[in-house]
Amino acid sequence: LQQNLMHVQTRQKMNQLESPFYFDESGVSTPDSYTPDYIAINTVLEQWEREDVIMVGIAHSHEEAEIMPSCGDLFYCERILLANHKLENFILPIVSCISKEIRVYVCTLNDNGHIKVSQDNWQIIDNI
């Protein structure tokens, strides 16, 4: 299965929370890894910056039954947090391709600038 990646971001506009996303259809996926199309993603991020949209997380899937951030996930989160001092945390929802379960992790930087991860409890609400 193709690993799906979407960048989730929010912006406050007229007292509403908007959540556009970008699907990286040109990224390269294998059962064990995902390599983003950083040129396409950076182009989108530049456009969002002009529109005052802030990327706050990456939702994606894992092929394994275990739904935990991989080393690659943590690497990307740490790099994103280190590069963007406006972000206090980075949201990492992960979907299991096997169980279809979703777990949400929140990444922050500790005082030494290293990644710290905690699982967060979110609820999916249908028909808003």
C-alpha cells in the first residue's frame, strides 16, 4: 500500500479553524519507508507561508500493526521543530493499515533541543 502523507495545518480566520492539507502523491513509498518529494512540499509550504497557513503536523499511515512513530518520523519532527521556532509542538497522527486504528502523538523539543514524544487522546467526530 502507498503510504499516505498529508500535512495538516491551521489558521485562525473569522473565528473558524481551517485545516487544509497537502497529499504528497509524488513521494516515494516502500513497505518500510517513505521519502517525501521535498521540492513539491517546499513549494506548497512557501505558498502557505504567504497565505499565513502554518503546518502543525503530518498525518500518515504505517504498514505494521504497531502504531508508534518510527525513527524516520522522529527525525522529521525534530528537524521541523528545530527549523520553525514558531511551533511549540508538532502533531503526528498515525493510521495503521492493518487495524485502521489512529493514534495521535505530539512531539516537542526538550531543553536540550531533542525530540520528546507523548501519545495524545483525540476523538474523531463525524458529521460536524
